[in-house]
Amino acid sequence: MPEYTVTFARSARKELQALDRTIATRVLRRIEALAATPRPVGCKKLEGAENLWRIRVGDWRVVYSVDDSKLLVDVSAVRHRRDVYR
């Protein structure tokens, strides 16, 4: 299976950098795993959005889109669960 390229929106990169180092490491590990499996077990498609998915990492959520034709995963948000869907 081909590897996907993982890109970050500028806002998602800032959100990731603002996290505590231990949490950021866990989140980044899960994001890097999206390159091999863009829709891992436990991911959910967001309702009302054309191509948005989310994965859970503890209390944190990673929202991303997948473009299978370009083999691209674009991370758009890394937020706490209370803030991510607003």
C-alpha cells in the first residue's frame, strides 16, 4: 500500500506546538501513522462535512481530510474535545 503525504494547515501546526510536550508527542505519533493508514480503526467521518475525518488521542481530537487521488492527508485541526466541534 502506498504511503500518503501528511500536511498541516498553519492553524493546526500552531495548535500542535502549543500543546504540552508529552501530549504533543502522542498526538504527533498518531498523525504520522495516518501516512500508512489514513482511515485507522476508530476514526469517524464527521457529519455535515464532505471529506472530514477525526481520530481521538485521549481528550484531544485530530480533524483531517483525505485525498485518495493525490495520496494526501491534510490535518486541519488539533484541539481539545470540548472545543473541536465549535
